[in-house]
Amino acid sequence: MKYFHRTHLPPARVLDHAQGWFGARLAPTEEGADRRRFAGAVGQVLVTVRPEGGHYTLVEVETNQPGESEVDKLAKRFLTLVHAAADPSHAVRGAY
């Protein structure tokens, strides 16, 4: 599955959030200037960031599992946490 989110956070900060969120749950397998890949028993996730439109960062999160898998839920929760980091008034909700 592939998800995306646009944020005002700079790319480096999004990657720091990815390292903190996924790194505590999955093993890092790839690190680049604009991407991080993590893998574990539940699957793989790739986080890619790039500047878009001058003041936005496009965050793409891709998993190698179907839509309701455990790693997919982690990916969706990560995007929610990125949203909350950019907008502290955003309430983090959801069962994922």
C-alpha cells in the first residue's frame, strides 16, 4: 500500500520522526538523504520525502503488505503523528 501526506515540516524533521517511530519497532535497512526503509517480521516500510511547492514537504509511505496489515497500521499512524507534529491542535484518533 502507498500513502502520502503534505506537511509544513521540513524533510529532515519528517525523517527524524520516521526514525523515532519506525526505528523503535522495525530494523532500519536503508538510509538516504530523502528516504528511510525499515523491515521486521510484520513487513517492510519505505518513507520518502521531498520538497514540493516551495513550503510543503511531500511524505510518501509505502508498505509491502495489504491495506489492513500490522505494518500498514503503523504507516497510517505515522502520518497521523506527522500531522500532529505540524499542527499541535490536531487530535490523534483512530484504531491504528
